[in-house]
Amino acid sequence: MIGIFGGTFDPVHYGHLRSALEAKELFGLSEVRLIPCSVPPHRPQPVAAPFQRLQMLKLGINNRPGWVVDTRELDRAGPSYMVDTLRSLRNEFPGRPLLLFIGCDAFNGLTSWHRWQHLFEYAHLAVLTRPGFAPQPLNEFFKLRLAEEKEQLRQAPAGKLFFQPITLLDVSATRIRQAIAEKRNPDFLLPDAVLDYIRSQGLYEK
Ligand code: ATP
């Protein structure tokens, strides 16, 4: 099973990296693909440029085996719709179970995503816990797809919804950007190499 984790990564931080690591272990993923978006359709535009967000992601991952930085959204023109991303991954990996994982905050906005129901034609969805966010009540569409055991995900290439508790880390890119703008030290919220790069580029300073 291949794991897929999309985001703005503005900047990547330990909340992202720990989520990816735990998802990889818990679901026995052969690889985890981190996909920085180009033009996020559902939120304000990123502060850092695409090449800077990509570089920070690469520094954060630091060549870990089984971790892939996937640039397909940056290479594509127009808004970064996850449904288009999953369709292209499905074409690349026919028949393989794909697992899109997202934090609970993202899940609560999922029904506003472009063609959100179609995500389940291409992948399973795992919702990871995130401090401060409880999952929205499940609609009938979600209830029909809910899996009680994660082993059910291996039995089909796509179509299931699963809730996965992970270590709760109350880290957000917004607060890291704020700390830098206010000249506070965001050490220990993100990898040193990423923070060194932010400082070298003067990113997020007021
Ligand atoms: P921002 O503060 O700029 O909105 P963010 O920290 O939420 O950014 P994103 O790149 O927008 O990070 O998030 C990408 C994905 O990572 C989303 O699915 C989000 O739910 C998840 N995520 C981010 N931070 C955490 C965290 N601390 N714990 C669990 N999931 C997280």
C-alpha cells in the first residue's frame, strides 16, 4: 500500500513528519509520497515560493528510504485538486491500494473539496488525529465507507474510510510563521535543516 500526504508545507514541521512516519509504520506502507500543492484551492495562498517549499520538504525528509517527494502538483498548471492527483497516481499504480492520509482539520473541510466523493474511487482515506480538532459527524456517504479494522484497507485498492489515532503534536505552520515574524524561536517544532534554510532565505520575517 502506498501512502499519500498532501499539504502546503509552508514550512514542513514535525506535525507533518511524525504523521507520515506513524502512518507508514501503522499501515505498513511500502512508501509514503509527500505532495506539496501548487495553488491550494481551499485556503489562502502559501507565503514561501513553490521551490522554497519543495526545498524545505527535501531537507525535512533528508533522504529517508521509502519517503518520496512527489512534485506532480507543482508540475501541473492550475489549482491543485487532490482528485486529479489521485487519478494520476491511480494510472501510475493500477491495482495497488492507495492510502490518502489527512489530519482531522482537513477532514472537517473535505466535503468542500472539488469532486470529493470521487477521491474514494482512487484511494482509501485515513484521518489522523490532530490536537484541537474532533471529527465532523459522519454523513451517510462516509458511514457507508467506514472501516472498523485497518486490515480491511488491504483487501481493496480504494474506497474505505478509517480513523487513526497518532501522537498528538500541537504544531502548525501558521504558528511557526508567526513565531518567526515576531522574532521568537521556533526551534524543536521543525527540523534544524529546515529552520537553517528559512533563516538563510529570510522567509516569514516581517
Ligand atoms: P497552516 O498552519 O499553514 O494551515 P498546517 O500546519 O496545517 O499549515 P498543511 O501543510 O496545511 O500544514 O497540512 C497538510 C496536512 O498535514 C493536512 O492534512 C493537515 O491536517 C496535516 N497536519 C498538519 N499539521 C499536523 C499536526 N500537527 N498533526 C496532524 N496532522 C497535521
